Amino acid sequence: MGLPSSINLRAPRDHRRLVLDLIHESPDGTTRAEIARSLELSRSAVSGLVDDLLQTGLVREQERRQSRAGRKPIGLEINASAGQIIGVDIGATHIRGILADIAGRPLAELNTSFDIKVGPVKTLAEVRRLVDRLMRDGESSLAHVRSVGLGVPGPVISERGVVLAAPIMPGWHEYPIRRSLEDAWQRPVVVHNDANLGALGEWTYGAGRRCPNLVFVKVGTGIGMGMILGGRLHEGQVGAAGEIGHLTLVENGPLCSCGNRGCLEALAGGGAIALQARELVRQGQRTHLSTLASLDRLSARDVAEAATQGDHLAQQLFAQAGEYIGIALAGVINMLNPGVVIIGGGVAQSGDLLLEPVRAQIRKRSLQAGVLTSQVTSASLGLRSSALGAVAAALSLSFDHFIAHTASGQPAPVAERG
Ligand SMILES: [Zn+2]
């Protein structure tokens, strides 16, 4: 259930939904004539669809503006006062929440540090506290919230709102994430994998706007990948697609959180970078990192900082991580030929330090057709790709609900509750 319906996996292509998506994609408003042109529908057909949407209160007519050429046609826009939505991104070590109006404009945002290893009960309590604070900051209440989108760093069965055997989420297997939050909030919740939401966020608001073939790689503590292929979010049979972090790159390499050896994540994830740095410091290698107060708490961010300050060892660690990611992505590009490859997540905030070796390996190893057509770039939404993707997923759910309630409409299919 991504946004818009062109990447909605299950709902039929309801014309009202397509019209709604076009209006949402035009922050300055659009007109019936423009919609008719875009969707190749007759003006009268579009008028009927727009009338349905106006009745829901989600769409409204803009005030008519006078132009020198005469009266302009009446513009249409999302009625931002029709409700609010919440997007939450749970990472391995952070939770980010965004409260937005139903036009998708953020009203309040919070980020908090925590550890996902504390398990589902404590984590979801933390999520509820964060949402309470968001409500206070946004001077709002849950009564105004239409739906909530949630991202988690593991394979998700969206229909059931549970994760399956996520290596970095001990204790979460089959925990009823969605049901627990829906019970607490009495609001519909949609759960997706965080990298899939990152792809959706960058596709909706960021570096891959409307690109029908997009790959988003989230390099944080672990490494995940979200894919939009042929204009659809590709989640695989049980939401486990895109687990690029567990691609074996070195047969007998370092042990990975999944139990295998030599996975990309165990070689190039933020956790791996920190581990390698600690090991090298212990071996007595010359590096500024040895001056840090606590070696046990040394993080990939410390390594990135040292690298930007010219620390040779830290730079080498990033170059090596970038090379491994580039090797994996060269294969992805050969296989999928995406129009854009977006690198996001905490570790990617180091910019060219990571991106340059990634690009070099892609140039070296991908077939030329892929190199020429796949643009490799960093996430333009920074650390917010997944949280804004959660906003987009929540909007999509709300839009479906509005459509289901249009006067002349058939009820839109609602995902089965598990
Ligand atoms: Zn692995």
C-alpha cells in the first residue's frame, strides 16, 4: 500500500485515486483540464470524479485568481485541514517521528536514541511516548490523526503487520506490531520494512521523484535495500526482498548477525565499520581514534568524523566499506537496471567518503548500459527518507479510506487484519 496507487500492490486502479494522487503531487494546485490531459480521460469524466472527491472534503477548490488573460480555471488542492497523519521510522538505534497534515506537509518532528534490542514491548511504549510528544509539539490530538505509517528494520509481512526473523531484532519475530498500536491508538496503522519506506520516501519527496525504477540502499548499523520496479514497490513474497545486506561477498569472511559469514552487512555496515575500527585500535594502529575516551562506544559516526578530519585509517575503513557496497550494487545494477540508485541511512551521511568508492566499483564492474543509465546519488531527504516514506504510506492508507467513502464509490479494499 504505497503512495500513490501506481505503486499500490493490491487495490484496483480506481480513477478517483489516480485523480487524488495527481492533486496531491501538485502542491500549488492543478485543474480539471490538466488532470484530463494527464490521465487521458474526457473532461466530463474528470468532472464527475472530482465531484466525488470534493464531497469527501479531502479535496477543495482554490480561490479563483484573476489573470490578465482573463479568468483562470478553478484550481484543485488537498484540503490540509481534512486530517493529519503520522510517520514513524524505527531504526536499530533511533526512532524518528513526523506529524504531517494530510497534504503531506510536516507539522512537527522528533528523533530519539534507543536500542531495538530492548524488544517489542519497550520499543512500542517508546513509540507511543514519542507520538504523545509529537501531538503536544504539533498542538494536535490523536482525534485528528487519520492513520499511522511505521517502518522497522526487518522483513515485514505488511498484510499482517508483523516482522519475520529479523537478525537485528531479537524477540520481535511474529510480534503483533500493528495490532498492538491499533489497539492503543484506535487508528489504522500500516507497517513496512524501513528500507522499503526509504525507497517510497525518496520516490515521493526526494532524489528519485516519480522514477519508475528506483533502488534505495539504507546503510546504517545494518544494510537494507528498497526497490520500486516498474512503478511498484517490490516487497517479495513475504516482504523479505532487497536483503542486500546478507549477500555473501567473502566466503569465509566475518560472522554476520544472520549467522552466515562474509555478508555485505558484516563487511560494510555501520556496526562492522565500528568493529573493525575498535580491532585496529586494539592492535595499536596509528589513528586519532585511539584518543577517544571509550573504545567500547566507538561508533561508525566517530570513524566518519575522523575520516573527514584526515585520519588515514578511518578513511581506509570507509573506502573499503564503499568498495564492498559498490561491488554488491554493481550486481544489482546489472540485474535490475534502475534509473536511480539512492544511498541513504546514517553511515551514508558521510557523503563522498562512502559514495566515491561505491561509484568507482560500479563503473568498474557494471555493464556499460547500466553505468550509463543508472544515476548513483545520496538521499536528498538525509536521515528522514524512511520517516517521510512512512508519512507517504500513511497518506496512501488514508486516501484509500477517503475513496472508500465517496458517495458513489465501491468500498476500496482494506488489507485483511491478521
Ligand atoms: Zn548476514
